[in-house]
Amino acid sequence: MTGNGFSTLSVEIYSRARQGINLEINALSTLMFIFVMVLVLIYYVITNHKSHIGKGRAQ
């Protein structure tokens, strides 16, 4: 816990992991992983779409 009574997500996960991994940590990790993968997929689609538009205008 930090000085102001709140703990950051990383500190919370670390402290709970020391007590033993439970279902809440597994669920949170899964949601974070899915969220990051969706962001990567969106970034890939946007950059791929922009590169196709740029190639079409160059011709």
C-alpha cells in the first residue's frame, strides 16, 4: 500500500501473488491480456489500412 492509502495495480498484484494466486488474479490477468491483444490488433489494422491507402495514392 502506498502512503496515501491507495495501492497501484502492480503492487496489488504482487502482494496478492505472495499470498497465493487466486481466481481474481487469474481473471484480472486474462482481462488485461485480452485488452492488450485487442489494442495490438487495432493498431495492426489501422497501420495496415493506412499503408494500403498510401500505396494506392502513389500510383
